Amino acid sequence: MEAFTTLTAIAAPMPKPNINTDDIYPAAGASAVARNMPAEAFGSQKHAGANAFSALRYDDNCAPIPDFILNQAPYDQAKIIVGGPNFGCGSSREMAVWAIAGIGVRSVIAASFGDIFFNNCFKNSVLPIRLPQGEVEELLAMVSDPAKSTLTVDLRAKTVTGADRKARPFEVAAYYREALLGGLDEIAATSKRLDRIEAFDRAYRAERPWLTF
């Protein structure tokens, strides 16, 4: 898994609330891109980026829709999304995170997220950041100006900084922070805790000698 430490990149504003996982990764019949993907590619982590926001990005002829934010410079180079509340709601499909990771997005900032999408982000080297709605509105207004569209996300310092140079702190669970900083998947992150797991197991068995498992 790719490590995440500090990211300075273009941020695309997506203020619409309730952007759901079907918006992010449309079903097979929901967009021309999805309909034209080979059966073996649809649902594939390797190819998921091609279907990212495809019902919104492309018309029925698979031509880019100019009005969609990710089809406009400089946002076509975005590695950060600043979203509306309840980003990633809807179905539990992990392909939604595969899709945004597949187009290079490493962080999503919003006031709230769908819970499953939020947790799936950490498993795929994408950092979801919850900020108060007022601060998200500040960032949306800022990055909507192409000249001020660059943000810095610092996982070590747990801050987001924009063109106004204001560092906005965020919280992230220590387990996920450590895993992202070290580029550790769930197996590797668990393996680093084997000493504590084994110590707990020994103590548990010592207190319950009647257990035979």
C-alpha cells in the first residue's frame, strides 16, 4: 500500500451534498463508459479509474462533458476532492474508492461521509478528512478559484492548509494514521501488533485455565 505523509496538490470542488457511491462508480448500465468496459474489467481494481464519475464526466458517446469539474483545467489534475456533506453515501461498493484512487485522488475533505466509504478509503491509501462545515465552505470557496486551488494535506501534523496559509487541524484515528504513514495494509498493520496480541492471549488463557482452544 502506498504511504501517505504530505500531499500538495490541486483540489477539485464538489459542493453537492450526498454524492453517493453510484455517482462515484456507476453500475454497468448507468454510463456509456461502464457499458463499454469488458466484463472482466468492470469491478476490477486495476481498471476502476476509467469508470470514476463516468455518468457525470462523459456523454453517451464517451466524449468528455465540459461542464464537469474534473474535465476542466486545472482540476483535471486534482489529487484532492473537497466535497459536500455525506460524501460517499449509498451502497457499500469498495469500487468507489478504487475509482477515485485510480484517477490519482489521495484525499477527500468533507464535513461528513458515508461510514463504509470512509473506512474503505483508509484501506486503499486514500485519506478522508472530516472538517467542520464552515471550514469546508471556506475551502470550497478558495479552491473554486483556479489560482488558489492548491491545498497541502499534512498527515504528520494533521492539518490542511490552503492559499490563505491557514492551517486547519483534523483528527484521524491513531491506527489509521500509523498505517497510512507507513504504507501498511491491514495485515501488515496487525503484524506490527503481534507482541501485544500474543501478550493478551497469554494473559487471557492464564486467567481462564479451563479453556482449551
